[in-house]
Amino acid sequence: MSAVRPALLLLACAALACTAPAPAAAQDWVPRRVGEIQALDKVTARVATLRATVGEPTRFGTLTITLRACHSRPPDEVPDAAAWLEVSDERVGAATGPVFRGWLFADAPAVNMFEHPVYDLRILSCR
């Protein structure tokens, strides 16, 4: 009898999980036109805050940063930002393509980091 109870408990937990509310959907994010990006030159220790507009390239050192999308949370939720960036480095050359293409997250910068020997990039906010 004791072996049956854990099995019933597992079935009950599985049934409850099916009716649990879904995680926040993409429509909870608000698209924005301008992103604030913090850029660091690791060689000179120069830090700059760049204002990038969606679709327009922005320069920092040898990098060309193109913000493709920038989203923030609604004002009534915990502040957060997510930005899709394409980054090219003139030292590498345009023929090789971007050195980075992906999402950066303000609240979780380590999730998908921009890895470069000279520069660090981090999204601060979307406005």
C-alpha cells in the first residue's frame, strides 16, 4: 500500500503541473526604439554609455554595434531590458561576418555574454 501512495502523489503533481499558469509570454515585453549600452575598453579602462537607435550602427573603438531589437518590461513590472545586437569588429574584417549576434539581458548579463578580448558590452535599458 505504501508503494501506491507515492505513485498517486506523482500523478497528482503531474496533473497540477499541467494546469499551472504559463510563464510570461513575449507580449509582456514592450518594444522600444533606443537602447542604452555600456561599453568597456579593457585595455584603456574607458567606460562609455552608448545610445543606440534600432537599425542604426553605433561605433565604439573598432566595434560597429547595430541594435536590431530592444524590449523592456511594462512600467508596472520589475524593470528589465533585452536587446538583440549584431557586433562587427573592423580588426577581424567584414568578410567574416559579425563577431557577435544575439540577445543581451540587463538583469542577467552572464546568460549570453559578448566575449571579446578587448571590449565588453552590456545592455542597461531600452527606452
